[in-house]
Amino acid sequence: MAGKVTPAVRAAEAAGLRFRLLEYEYDPSTESVGLQAASALGLPPAQVFKTLVAVLDTGEMVCAAIPSDARLNLKALATAAGAKRAEMADPAKAERATGYVVGGISPFGQRRKLRAFLDGSATHHTEILLNGGRRGLQIAAAPEDCARALGAVVAPLTG
């Protein structure tokens, strides 16, 4: 049970989020943690969301949750965040800001709470999966509940 009690899980509980935890065997040789999670759990990649950290032209770091089989549109993220530009954050800086390692970054329970953005495609599902704060652990919940618990802006972020 100790491996299931991450800062992300504690934050989801504290936010009153109704969720399930799903575990899978993480493969360290994988190129895409989100796609590997979807495959291991037998779910469509569009339902398993990956968390990416970006930096706006204002210097603010933000996180974006998008389907694991999609690419983040940095211009769309910047627009949703009220900025002119965005670029992917340096992985080491993302790890320091969130307190999680790459492949285990969750939008929940971050060391420094980053403003969150959730791709609008999430609303096409009754349940989405978000990283549970470590590789091999996913939080499954209704997308509307996730957005509320995170205070996330829901907007088109891919394409």
C-alpha cells in the first residue's frame, strides 16, 4: 500500500475527488509512458492522459494533460493560458517544480502547484486516467471531477 500513497493520491483525496487507482507493470525501456500505460491497462490511448510541463513566455511553468497518443500544441496552450508563447520545460526543472520524476509527473500534489490545463477531448470520456505520482500508477476519474479538483482550464490543446 505504501507505493500507492503518493502526494498525488493524497491531493486527490484532499480535493474530494472520487477516483480509482490502477496499477500496471512499468517498463523502463518504453519511449512513451502514457502509451505503455494504456497498453498495459487495455485502454484506448485517448483515455490515458499524459502530463506535460511547459514554460510560458512570462516565465510561468504550467502543466497540460493531454491524451497519451496526441501531441501538445504549444500555441494552443499559450492561448489558453493567456500568453503569447509556450515551450516545453527542461525535464530537470519540471522534476524540481513538481517533485515527480519524468514519466511519473502528476497534475495532482505537485511540490509547487502549477496552473493546470486539460485537453477538451477529456470530456468525450466518462473516465480518464491521469498519472498517480509514480510510474505504474494511474488515477481514474470523471474528467469534469478532475478539472474541478485541479482547478484546470479545459481547452483544446492538441493538433
